[in-house]
Amino acid sequence: MPFPAPALGPGLYVVSTPIGNLRDITLRALETLAAASLVLCEDTRTSARLLDHYGIKGKRQSLHDHNERARAEEIVARIANGEAVALISDAGTPLLSDPGFPLIRALAEGNLPVFPIPGASALLSALVVAGLPTDAFAFHGFLPNKAGARANALAKLKDSRETLVFYESPRRLADTLAAMAESFGDRPASVSLELTKRFERTFRGPLSDLAARFAGEDTKGEAVIAVAGAAEPAAPSAEDWQAALVIAMRDQPMRGAVDEIAARFGLKRKDVYDAALALKPRE
């Protein structure tokens, strides 16, 4: 079916494209891609499948990790001269583990317009089916390839309370899940594969079970891993922190003891101060 391509105002249009199913594209995205004077593609060969499917024949140019800094100046100049340029990645929403950030930053510094054309995102698609809290989450993209660097990156996230979301390649999936189980313990997690495609599937369970599930398996397609955040620490018992307060007050002034115990146990200073006042006559 034909669709209109209304003229666009000058600017960069950051267009989300399908992550698997070609029908997961908005009418506005199609109109934008058809009307743009230039479509910047992470890989022109990959994007050709989508653009050709919808009969979009405009000029295409590659913008990827190895050339985006060099091309940013040229693209900024074109937009400053009144062109409408579209940016797409191989799949999903650009800039989420995809090229484009140096260009967006250059446009922002030049006070030139950038417009989001929202749509599919593997990150959000996996998150909403994970069965994990969505009120707070953090996206960490791809972890480092080397085991030591990956372990260090996971160690820094061990105490994060929000749901954690990662992308991972199929060949590293089992190793990454095992590393997560070792670092985070047996938290609830999910692994989503082939999202929006015919063989889409999501596996849920403790990290150790998921690591065992994918050990030695030849998985296809990029995976999205979601992991529950760290549990809230148990509140310290009044008996424990008050005993520590007694010891602290033996060796330092009451004010210093109160500050130390409040910080150590994560307590309100007033509560500790009131307890110290009650204890003081016994000293």
C-alpha cells in the first residue's frame, strides 16, 4: 500500500526500526524514512531488507562505530544547511548499544534539532515480559568480553537494587549467566531470545538454573538478560546496634559514638541519639 511522505523540517530524525518482525514499524517512521534526504544506516546491507520491503528508495549512507566521528562534521553541516536526515541502526532504537552518540552530541553542541521517532526496542520488550520489577531498572548493554573484566563489571553492580538489563551475544550467553550467578547469587532472572520473531522465547528462573540451561547449547540470535536487583538489607536489630553503641561510648564522646553507629547501621541519627541519652546515666 502506498503511504505519503510529507516534507520534513531540518534536523536529525532518530528512527526506531523493527527488532525482528518487519511489521513492528510505525507509520510515522515509514513517512520519515521516505521523506529524508539521507538515511544513515549502521549497515546499509542489513537496512536494505527493511527499506526495500517498504519501497523506500532514498539515498543511504553507512554510519557505524568506525566512521561516525569522521562523518559527524559533514552531517552536522548538511543539517545546518536545511537537510532532514534519518538515523537508523540494524534493529531497534538507535544509540542503545548502537552507533550515533557522537553525532547526537555534535548536533546538541551546535543547537541543531534532533527528533525521536519512537518504536521497537529489545531492551523494553524483554523487560516487560521478564516478570521482574519495572519501576526502576538500569540498562548496561554488553558486558566486557574477557572474564576478568566482566567479573569486575558485575562486582560493581552487586548492590544495585534496580532490575538490571544486559545484551549478550549467543556465544557468550552461558559464560555470562554463570558469571552472574557467581557474582549476584541465585537471583531471579530471565533470558529472552529471538524477540518478535517466529521462535521468540523467554526463559525465567534462578541464575544458576539459567546458566545450566544454556551451558553447551548452540543459541541463535542476540539475547537480552534481565536480573532482579539486590534485596533490601535486613534492618539491624535494636539489640545489636545498641550493644555496639555501648561499646562505642566507652571509647569516645557521645556525639562521635552516635555518628559512628548511625552510619554503620544505616540508622536515623535522632534514634541513636535518644538511645545514647538513655544509656548515658549508666556510664
